[in-house]
Amino acid sequence: MVFSPKVNDKLKIGPETYTITEHPAAKGMPYGQAGRRATVYQLSTTRNEFRALKVFNAIYRTDDTRVQAEKLSKYAMLPGMIACKRIVLSPIQYPDLRNRLKSLQYAVIMPWVEGTTWQELIMSKEVLDKNQCLALADGFLQTMVNMEDKGIAHCDLSGPNLIVDLVGLRSLNGSKSRFQPSLIDLEELYAPDFVQPKKLPAGSAGYAHKTVKNGIWTVDADRFAGAILLSNILTWHYKPMLEESFGEQFFDPDEIHQSCKRQELMSHALKSQYGEDLQELFEHAWNSETLDECPPFSDWARALDIDIEEISDVPTAHKQTVEIPETPLPPSTTQKPPIAQPLGGPVTGWVSLMPQQGIDSIPAPQPAKPKPRPEQENFWEWDTPQFDPNKPKSYSIDYSPSSSTIGQQGPSTAIPNPTPPPYPPPQPPRNRGQNIGYKYPPPINQQKSNTSPTRPANTQQQKQGMTDGQVAALVFLIIVVLIIIGVIIANSL
Ligand SMILES: Nc1ncnc2c1ncn2[C@@H]1O[C@H](COP(=O)(O)OP(=O)(O)O)[C@@H](O)[C@H]1O
Ligand SMILES: [Mg+2]
């Protein structure tokens, strides 16, 4: 079954029930955003916190996502890396996905990062002042220098993969400070103990160094793209930069490494606003032959006189052993506004997925240590599936409007005709009037319970008849009784 969600559809995954939210700018449409490899939907939890559900296009649905997510979680402690916390819907843990909803295989649930992508900010020419630009550059460098220290790299640093909470940034009110943006799209992160992706990232147009056309997955992969992004952030308050911006990003992809008007403008803006050191760092990266030649992020921080708060409780990646971070996953600091739900429905779908095995491979919540990082949400504590082997297997997948009353929210009402989506819909429209509800324990689990050597004796057999031992005892008893009767008869004759 294709995953083609509607607003207010429910997904029951492990202990949590998620609701598909409505797009803030398109009434009746789910809040989704299509990227190059996936579509990301916003979900709301029962506590009205938001999560992101990343549903991959078919060729990207591989077990690598699950393996990598386990390793990624330790980097969620770094500033701006909250999206490293993830639950992966692997068909091993969620066998339902083998039979139906295949498009949800290896989908990722992670914290929703509030804000606007840097790409959207450029396109809509959002105005920032110099203090806001500096605060954002400070936050960005907190992420990048810490990543550099740990020997890891994003590998596709670009405008659409950086999220900035514009409301929060603007509330700084001109005071000089630090503001933390967040990186997303972390599936291709480089770390020495990670498995190299089968298809290497080749950078994004307008950010990619000339050497990365055939793919890049190295520790210095971010240096060039980071120099462009950081220079762009630092100079965005300078009006000519806004006016001369190419489109989705500041540079026309064909201009990269070339002497051109935009390169001169950026160089001039850096020099006039921040001094020659900054201009030199940019020029150095722009004219570099290799990524290794580009300045490291620590040089940028030094030139800007930015103190980097080193996060030391994250293990450096060159160690082979995967250490588990001790830092707590603090409670959510911001209470999200409740999602407006029409009274009595509509409930257009109900998906229930229960984790079945291999649950050990999902990172468990770690013991608390009093060092809260305000931008992190209480993700694991609530969302991580808890598998109770003593609980009876109860599944119900009902993803059709006709059986929506199975849900808890009353009768289904018709959803108004949606306006065209603001992003390409991931799948062709499906006839949702068709009844495609399911009720079962799926055959795959029945087979498992029959074949598993560790499970107790077949309970079905116990309920319906006698065991082999009991049958043998009964036969033995009958024989003994017959012999006794025979002896009595023989004696009486
Ligand atoms: N955790 C998240 N929180 C909020 N929005 C997100 C999140 N992850 C992705 N997005 C949104 O979805 C878009 C596509 O996601 P991304 O992970 O970049 O997919 P792709 O791998 O296809 O590029 C992003 O540009 C962003 O707008
Ligand atoms: Mg992306």
C-alpha cells in the first residue's frame, strides 16, 4: 500500500500515535516538503510536539539507514544536530511494512526542526540585520567546528539543509549574541566508523567544489560549501547581497571558482563589514584546487573572534568503539500549540505498527546528566518503541476512510477538495473510497512463533488437545485397566 497521507491521518508506531498535520499555507493539504531523495511530513504527537517523518523514494530505502541511525544518535548532542535523533521504521522491527505500506520502509522519524531553510530565506529575500547575521554565523560555527573536531562532515552542506528559526532570530532585537541554526538531511554524514554510502553525495548546485562532481565522502567535504554558506550568512544584511542573489542560492552554479561580479561583491562585503582576514579566508576557499586547501572552520571562528563551546562528551569518530553519550535528553522547553482538530473527526486513516524484534538495536534513552541543551527535544523518552514480549500481538492497519470509525474520533467527514500541493505529491492519488482495511496477525509472525526454538511449547496445541506425554499416559492407563479386568475375569472363571 502506498503511503499517501491526508491531514489528521493517524500513525500508531510503537507507543506513540502521530497525526499528520495540515500545511500552514495550503488548507486541507498535509504538511510535507519534497527533497531530492525523500518527502518529509510533519507529524504531531499526542503531547502536541512535532516530529518529522522522512519517507524515502524507493531506491533510497535500504538497511543502511537503520545501521547509520544507530551511529548517528551520539552526535545529537552537538549544537544544531538534533535531527541525529531518529527512529527508523525497518521491516525487521516493523514486519507490517513487508506486506503493506512498503513506501514507509526505512522511513525516519526525528524531531521537527522549527523554522525556514536558508534556501527559502534567500528566495524570499528575508531581511536580517548585522547582529542577527553574526549571531547566526556564531551558531553555525558552533556546529561546524565541533563537527570538525570530532572528525565528521555533513557532505551536502547547502541552503535547503540548514534550518533557521526566523522568529527566534528576529526576537534577538539587535543584541549581539549566538543563535543556533540546525542541520538536516544527515543520512550521508561522513565519520570514519560509518559505512560509506553506495551513491556518494556530489554536493549541491551553487555550493559544490569543482572536485566533488563524482561524489565526495571525506572529513573535509564541508569546507568549501561551508565557506560559501558562512560568507552568505555573514553578509546577508548588506543590501547589495540581497539584490544580487542568483535565486535559490547566492551564486549561479556556473560561476563557482570563476572571477565574477557576485564573487567580487561577496569578497567586498566581507572586507568592508568584517575586515581583510575574512575576505582572505573566502578568497582562499574560492580559488582552492582541492577541499583540503580550503580553510578549516576553526580559522573562520578565530578570524571572527567567536568562542567555540566544545562539546566534549561526544566521542571522536576515529575511535572504533561506539561510545554512548551521557548527556541527558532534556525535556522539551517549548510547549507546541495544539493542532486544531475538527470536532468528531475526520479520521481518514489509522496505521498501527508494532515493533517485533531487534529492538535492542534502537538506542535506548540514556541516564540523565544535568546539562540541558535547550534546543533539544524530549524525543527518545516518548517516541522510542518499547517492545513488550509478554503483550499479545495485536495489529490493526486500517488506512481507509470507509473504516475510519475504528479510530477513536467519531464518524468520518469528507475532506474539502484540496488546493494543489505546494510540493510535488510523492505518489499518484489513490482511490481512498476503496476499502483496504486489514485485520490479522500477519502470517509472517505466526510462522516465526512456530519455528522459533526459544519460544515455549505451542500454546494453540495446549489449548485444543493433549500433549504426546498425556496421550501415552492415557493409553498406558487403559492397558493397565484392561489387564486388571482380564485378570479378574480369569480368576472368576
Ligand atoms: N527534521 C526536520 N524538521 C523540519 N523540516 C525538515 C526536517 N527534515 C527535513 N525537513 C524539510 O524537508 C526538506 C527535505 O528534507 P531532506 O532531509 O533535505 O530531504 P532530501 O534528502 O530529499 O534532500 C528539507 O529541505 C526541509 O524543508
Ligand atoms: Mg536535502
